[in-house]
Amino acid sequence: MVARLVVAAPASGSGKTTVATGLMAAFAEAGLAVSPHKVGPDYIDPGYHALATGRPGRNLDAYMCGPERIAPLFLHGARGADLAVVEGVMGLFDGASGMGELASTAHVAKLLRAPVVLVVDASSQSRSVAALVHGFASWDPEVRVAGVILNKVGSDRHEELLRDALDGAGVPVLGALRRDAAVGTPSRHLGLVPVAERRADAVEAVRTLAARVRAGCDLDALLALARSAPPLADEPWDPEAAAGPAAPGTRPTVAVAGGAAFTFSYAEHVELLTAAGAEVVTFDPLRDERLPDGAAGLVIGGGFPEMHAPELSANAPLRAAVAAFPGPLTAECAGLLYLARELDGRPMCGVLDATARMSQRLTLGYREAVAVADNVLAAAGTRVRGHEFHRTVVEPGAGAVPAWGFTRPERRVEGFVRGGVHASYLHVHWAAEPSLARRFVAACAGGGGAPA
């Protein structure tokens, strides 16, 4: 039994992250072990969740991982926790485009059999809030909207009007938070600024959110609501069982890029690499001038290299080390940019015969893809579901051997495969396809996986 609740909203911008992070921090400060989760593919919010709770922020994405894995992944992340708080994505019923409820907050709430707390931006309404809440609470009878937190409330009088209106709506008000621009988290072209880029300010912001939530919300009622969730019959996901038995012999060292420029990674990736037999170490391309000793493989994930291009370019010793690295290398989105010849005119590693630049156009959405050829990450024909999210362009968009052939929502090839290198814009959740970790570690150990 895991006490749990889902924090949702009628639309983006209502304050889900503010309330969810504040709740996590307030409960953690009260001495509870809080497990943080985020619906969807977003990497940034889980960083704030981790800061609030001291546990890894974990994603629950029913599109990339499949509905059947949501409860097992949740139970895996929530092991030993007193309470789990799940932050939703977009509006409560907004899912993968053109695929009904799939991957929506409502879908995940149903899979977890979890009560939903609806965060409502009350800044421009009074009595109408009752109609809004009634509509969301009654839209899908399988979704239990069990409480409301009013956000951006203007005054005591405004709060009184809102509470009076909701008296007959059948959904209790469990909190009310005043408008306060001072607690906002700075944003830029892809959303919030990650924790790693503003650590001290982020710590203070989370502390402030906890204080606001503690003062404005009924934590006892919210905890009681979370404890009303029924047991889940699923077994927790197990990275060792998912990865399969590790190959005998020495454990290859896999170096994973981190630091402020490369913050996008799902916690399960390192767990799968470890389960598949790797010793995982981290390095920071902004600061480290050499790769970790004994590195047999490199993983360079997502993040914001475009915000750190001068510093990344200035670290010429590490760029040269990456360019000369002889082992398997897989790069995803930000990693793809780092491997290019240049990014916005600044020299990068030059592993790929391509250039990268910032763009005004946002590329965003779920993708279905198939591996075009055998490579260090996937066997030819391997099918995955992933996500693209960037405001950059790489030219050309694909090499002589592409990494993926996209099959939905459009048909095109993308990314690069060359020798032991696999580089692509596509974010993939390895828990959905553990063979990616197993194959990569086998290649690092000299067990094959890379084309000649």
C-alpha cells in the first residue's frame, strides 16, 4: 500500500508545479519519506521534485513506456515511501495528440487508482469556479477528483467568494494560495530553468513553496486523502529483471555526462546500465578536461548545451578526448549538438559531420520510430516510442546511416549511426525497451553491438 495523490489542473499554467513541489517539500519537512513523480516526458520538473524530497524524481509516461508499466514503475520509485505525490501534465484530460486519453494525467491517475487534487487558477473568476470544478469532476466517472486547491487568490474576500461557490460542487477545498510573483521559477525557451543551473536559488524557492503550501493548505486532509487510495495489485518494476542477467566477466565503465549542460536523464537509465553489468560514473563537460579513467563507453544525454556553448567550446581538452574516444557512444538531443562540428558557430567535438544552431521553431511531440541499422544501442528493426523537444536544428538532419526511421506522426529519417556512435534528437525511455541498455553495455564490454 502506497499513500498517493495526483496533482492536476484544468490547463497548463495553473500552478501544478508550484503546488506539487510545495506539497512534496512540506510533507518531507514534516518527516515523511515522499516519493516524487511526474506524468509525461518532462525532465525539468523532476529536478525540483528531487530537491524537495531528497529522492529521484521519476517520470510516468504511458505513451513511451506503455500503460502496463505505469503502476510497476510507480511502485519501484515509491519503495519505502510514506507518501507519493504525482504531478500531472498539461490539463487533466490532455494526452498524446490524436490518441484519446493515452498518457494524460487522467489516464495515469486511473492506472494508479489515485485520487486527484485539482489546482485551479482562480485569478479571473469567482462563482464560475464551481462550474469549472463540477465539469472536471463529472467528465470521467473513473477519475476521482477528490479535492481542489485554489491558486492565485487575490484577497480574503476573493477566497470567501470562491469557497462559497464551491460549497455545492461536491468537491472540498483543500487549500488556497495567494498570488505571489516572487515565488515564480524563471523560464526560458524550453520551460523552467533546471535546478542544476540555479542551485542556491532553487533551494530557497523550494523552501518558500513549502512554507506557502503549509500555510495555505490542509496537509492533514491531503494526507488522509492520499491514504484513501486502494492497494495496487502490480509488482514493482525491477531493473535487474528487466535488463536480464549481466554478462560474466569484468564490468565495463560507462561514463554519463552530467553537470549544468546535460541535466536530462531518466533515473531508470542508470539503474538499467548498472543492472546490465556496467560501472556508471559521471563527468561534467563544462568542468572536466578529461574523460573518467577506464571509460569503455559514453552516454551524453539531453540538456541545454545551447545555453553553455561558450564554456563547452572553451573546454578544448575534453572536446578532443570525446572526438578521439574509441568506444561505444550514444548521444541524445543535447548530446547530438555536442557531437556536431559546431553549435551556433562555436566549435564542438566534431564527431559528426554536421552543424547545429538555435531556431525560432519549437519541435515538440511524441514519435514512433524504428532502428534503421544495427548499432551500439539498438538492433535493426527495434521499435521504440520517444519524444522530441528542442529549438535547435542540425544540418544535415540525418547521416548516411540514420539512427531512426520515424513512422508516426510523420515518416522521415533522423540521427546518425557511424561505427560505435549513435546520435539522435529522440528521447527514449529505456524502461520500455531494456534491450537498449543491455546491448550498449555488451558493446562496451566488447560483446558486439556495433557494426563494423
